[in-house]
Amino acid sequence: VYTGKVVSITQFGAFMEVLPGKDGLVHVSELAEGRTEKVEDVVKKGDVITAKCLGVDEKGRVKMSRRAWLRDQAAAEAEAGEPVAAE
């Protein structure tokens, strides 16, 4: 799990800095639960977000998921008996 700044936005997702000099892609389908029409509806350049690393492909590109992190957070809150906030 990484927290980093959104450094650029494309039609297919947002790139966030996961380590100094290394960016990861949060694909539009991995930004939030449900369908996201526009990346900017969820995040904007300069936002600081948290996402879970899904892996690194053969070209060294880092694949991230904000949606998976949100699910993990909801599961942890439910397990702890805390109310789960919908986003």
C-alpha cells in the first residue's frame, strides 16, 4: 500500500508517485467502486491518494488499485466493528 501524489491524469487512469522517481498507474477501473466516467470525477492532479500495489508487469510498470485499498479498509473496519462509510 502506497500513499502518493497524483502526478498526471489520462483518459485511462491516473499516475501516482509511489516512490521518488517511480510512478504507478491507477487504471480508471481501479479508482473507485462502480463505473467511473471520468478520472477527474474521482481524483485530480496534485491530490494525495492511497492505493494498493497489484503488481509490476514485464515492462516494469507498476499497477495500482485505489478500489482494492478501499475494499481492504472497509473489510478492516467491519472486522473491527466500526461503521463502514460508503464512498
